[in-house]
Amino acid sequence: MENIPPPPITDLPAPSPTRQPRPYAWIWILVALLFSLMIFTAVAAYLDPKEPLTDKARIEAALRELDTEIQRIELFQALSATPSSFPRKALEEASAQVRTLAQDPERFAALAPRERSKLAEIDFVTSAFLGIPPLKSSLEPVARSPEFRAYGNLPGEKTAQEWRAIASKMPRDRTMGTLARGLALEKAGDPAPFKTERSESQRASVMLMGLGIVGAGGLGLAAWILYLVRRSQGQWAPLGHPAGDLTLPEADTNAIRFILYLLIPLALGSLIFHALGTVIGEWNRIVGVILLIGLTIGIAGQKLSHVDWSAQRVFGPEKFQWKHVGWGLGGFVANIPILAVLLIPVTLLLPHLPQPDHPMNEMIRSGGLTTLGVISLFFMAVLMAPITEEIGFRGFLAPALGRVLGSVVWGMILNGFLFAAIHPQGPLLWMILGWIGVMGALLTYQTKSLYPAIIMHAVHNGVVLFFSLRMTQ
């Protein structure tokens, strides 16, 4: 009997893939509901805040809105030769806000002396330039306080020389003093009344800062060019995610791990901060951050549902190395030109939408921030947030989304959007925050390590915190 040769491999039927059971596939419904609720809540709070402001908060809001307008005009006048006057509408809105409060005897009487003083300052300065008489309740604080006494010369018509003399006497360390000075110079015909006067050392500092930003943007473009050239030469190929190629059941388990990781530290974190606050006072944030970081790192390597899992599938197979620092810093620099482009639509939309804000900025603006308070902000922004958020979003959620969607790229994009949605700044900054999330995922897949994403995130938050503190000063 002749030997019949076996059929070629191409003629063999493809093995039918075995369908893996997914007992936890329902978790994605919970993920979708959770993020839908968070997104809806964030958008609703941003566009139509329902929580009533306290009277103290109303005064602070009026000051903040005027200060924001001053900074906008300062920036415009620094970059453009075209004169730009302070909008009368901003003065009218601030005046109406404080007058409504001042003309209610009960609410006015309930204010602390410091708030009454701020209210009087806002009313007196805005009234002077709107051409309306100030409230009687505003006259006494202005007349009594040495730092406000210069405002007494504001009402009435004056010559350009008189306006310049008045402007020179305005207090320079206060929002309303800066506003009054700029408006007085505007009355005097100054083409750039809000352009900040700086000493030689301050001008040099600003110039160096500007050159640093431009230089960092140039380095960012160079980093992208270098990376793309190396990729075209077959080098620097992405190594994949530390978790490896997840199966669908593993992706479902990662979604459970993400939900638990998101909820447990949040619940325990609030308990930790509250408990420590009653014991060690102002140190509670620092100690609480350290405990919370330890808790989240410990959770990261725990197994669920007998799925093979370890911390190496989150942080990567390699221990921390200096090359991870290089990739993290490179990612931060590469962010700069991308963020500069994304800022263009944000800047165009900014005048038409509510101002984005963050509780950290509220803490900084509130004043009285001690050295220990600054250190605690550093621990929260530069240590806790990058470590916990990168473990949750890039360590757990990113590979699971990529597997379920069947595309690593779409998994990164959706991961970045969901990352942006949990932040309190509001939808206006979602594009910028989303890109930070995408860059974290890119670094993680590129290096097969979570460390570069954590470093990039920490440096980004550190720079934002530094500029927030500097702007407040």
C-alpha cells in the first residue's frame, strides 16, 4: 500500500478556539455605570453648581473673578501692542455681588470684620470707576484703614497727571489695589495700564522662565523627532504592558481589581485622614499620604479569583532603574508641545465657560499656608496622586480596556478620558488631563514598566504646584 503524504499545513482546518468562560464579564457594566455617574456629576456641577455659596465664599469669588480678569489683561498687554481696557461688565458683576450682600442687614451683620473689610474694598473701588456712590457701609472701613486710605481719592473726575499720582499710591500687594492702579492709569491714557512693573531682577527672572518654557517646548519636539527616527530604524520598539497579553477573564478580573482599588483606598483614606487629624493635627496629611501609598502598593499585587497575579504585572519585571527616570523625564518634556496645542481651544473657550478650578488651588488662595502645609501639598500632589492613579489607571485599567476593546490604542484613549473625568477641574481641562493619561499609558507600554509613568506624572504635578504657589505669591 502506497504511503499517502499528509496534506499541507495550509489545507488543515484551523483549530476552533475554545471559548473561555467569563463569570465576571458583568463588571464592565458596573465600570460603565460608575464612570457615567462621575462624568454626569462633574458636568452638572461644572455647568450649573447647585451648592449655595456662603457669604464669605461669595466675597472670595468676586475677588477671584476680578483677579482672573486682571491676569488676563496683564497677559494680553504683555503680548500685544494693541491697548485693551478692563471690561466694565466685570466691575458691574463684582459690584452687584457685594452690594446684594451688604444691603441685607442680617447677612452683613453676620460677616466677620475681615470679610466686611474686603466687601467695602470691592464696593468702594468698583463704585469709583463705575461712577456710582459707594455704600455707606463701605465708607467707614476705607476711611479707618491706613492701607485702604489711598482709595479715598478715587471718586470724581481728574486730570491725567492726577490719575497717575493716585495710581502710584495704590497698595500693590492686593487684588483691589492692583485693579485700582490699573484703572487709574487707564483713565490717565496709559496704553498698557495693567502691564506689570518689575525690577531688573524680576524682569530677568521672568525672561529666564519664558526662555525655559520655550526651551522645554523645543526639547519636547526634539524628543518626538528622536523617538520617531529611532522607531523608523527598528529601535525602541514598545515592549508591551507589564501585565502581558491578558485573556478576557483576566481583563474582567482586572476591572474588578480597579473598582476595588478605586473604592477601598478612597474610603479608608478619608478614615485615615480624619483619625489622624484628631491625633496629630496638621501632620495628618503627610502621615496619611504615606500610609495610603503603602496601602495602595500592597493592594496592587493581591490575587483575585485564583488569577495568576503579582506586583510585577503592575510595576514591571525589572526593578527601578535610572533609565526609568530618563523615560519619565522624556515623557514630561514630550508633553509640553502637545499641551501647548491643546491649550489653544481651551483658551478660546475659557471666556465663555465657568473657570476650571481645583481644591488645591482653593487651599493655596485661602492664605495662611504654613511650611508644613506646603509640604503636605507636595506629598499629596507629587507622591500620592502619581503613585495611586498610575497603579489604578495604567496598571490595572489600561491593559484590561485594550483587551476588551481589541485595540491597545483605543484602550489608551478611553483610559485617558476616564482618567481626566475623575479630576475636579471640570470638562474644560479634560483634553489636557486626558493627554497626561495617554502619555502615562504610552510610557508604560513602551518600557514594560509603570515607573516612567509615575515619574512623568510626579514631575508634571510638581511643576503645576510650583507655578500655582508662585502665582499666588
